[in-house]
Amino acid sequence: MLDDSDDIHPLFAGAPTTTEFKKLRKRIVRYTREAIEQYGMIEPGGKWLVCLSGGKDSYTLLAVLHELKWRGLLPVEILACNLDQGQPGFPATVLPEFLERMQVPHRIEYQDTYSIVIDKVPQGRTFCALCSRLRRGNLYRIAREEGCTAVVLGHHRDDILETFFMNLFHGGRLATMPPKLVNEEGDLFVYRPLAHVAEADCEKFARAMTYPIIPCDLCGSQDGLQRQQVKQILDGWEANSPGRRQVMFRALMNARPSHLLDPKLFDFAGLVRGSEQFEEKNVNIPDVR
């Protein structure tokens, strides 16, 4: 690690020296670098707006991106950004003070989207959809104002898995959060460099570094959220079969259109005998009788 030198970035000052933590940090850095390279996130002259909510995931994102940049492996400009959405009780001074102390270039933006969400969402309904839509619109605007080429989010492997199952159970489609996409206006990339990183690793890392974690009190306190229900299901599967989450995540990277049912992805009607379009010999087909 570069901590062995005298020039330690403030984000890593005081990092635990235990073997366990070093392995954790190395694993997070490796997975993040793999995702950045695999999904082609680096472009010459890029400037990233790294979104910082104050949660464990965004702190981990900020730290690992600075480590990669410090190592010369991430040749982009990084600007941290926190969008203060006007939630009652939100500790507005925590992130500005942290970023100043860490010597991280940043922008703090205040937009009272909380009042809009409370006004527009009927009682008993969840806030997440409208809240995220308003937040996303403001972040895109800020990215344009700052001359950024990408908005970078802290969603991790477990977020991606949960979204897949939410779409499966409630949306009737096979889809999830992509690690890289272009916004609807076509002028900004959206990146998720932690796509391969487990939530548990983000939790361990941020707490070991004693970053000032701020909980989301707007939606985190609402009961019956679909995402929480899916998380509980995945937790149960993981408890019964450790490693199940990673196996399912690998499946998202190993799709076989010819063994699904979407004729838009595979030309079933045009399939002919004797072709090599459809091979079953290496595919396990379960007995459904």
C-alpha cells in the first residue's frame, strides 16, 4: 500500500494496520479497478462528479477512487458532491467539514427536494422513486455546471442484485442497475464502479476508517419497502448457503439469450436444424416434471 510512504492522503491517514483490513482494502480496490476497466469507464480528459451521501457506500467509493488516482490508475479529475435535500435533522456541517479536512475538492448543493416529496407522495406510499428522480435531475445539472463527463454513484453488488429481484418479482422483467449507462439527454455517463464490491465489505471498510456515517432517515424508516423485503430474502439464502449472492451476481454476467424466452434477443423463429445457434450440450436443464 502507498501508506508505507510519507505522503499519505488524508482519506487513508490512520488506516488500520491489521492483516484483515489490508486484505479488505486490497479486495475493494481490485474489484473496483476490474469494474472500471471491464466496463470502459475511463475516457481521456474525463471529470467525474462523485456523489457523496454520507453513507458507508459513498465513503468507500470516494476513498477507493482516490486510491486508484493516487496510484496513477485513474487518470480523471474527481469532484465530490453532496446534495443536501433538506431533510429535517440532516447534519449539514458533517460532510463539508469532512471533505475540507480530507482535502478533497468538492461542491455542496442545497435543494429542498424533501418538501416536494412529502407534498407529492400519498400517505403510506414510499418516497424512493420521486426522491431519487429529483436527486438525479439535480446531480445532472450540477455535473453540467462543473464540466463533468460522468456522474459516479456508490451502488454496490448487493444493490444490483436487489434491483434485479425487484424487477423480477414486481416488474416482470429481467433488468437491473447497469454499471455504465448514458443519461436520457445523452450528454453524461453514469458509472457504478463498486458494481463488483459486496455491501458487507463497504460496511467493514467505512467503519474501520471511522468515517462519519450519516443514515438516510427519509426512507430508511419506512416499513414494508420492497427493497427491504428482497434484502431479507437474499439474507436468508446467504445464511443457508454462504456465497449464494456471489453466484447469483456471476449469473448476471453470464446471460444466454438462446436459453431465455425473449424473441427480441434471440431469433427462435429463424432457428434451423443443423445450425450451431442453439447448443444444449453444455447447459444444465432442470427436470421440471
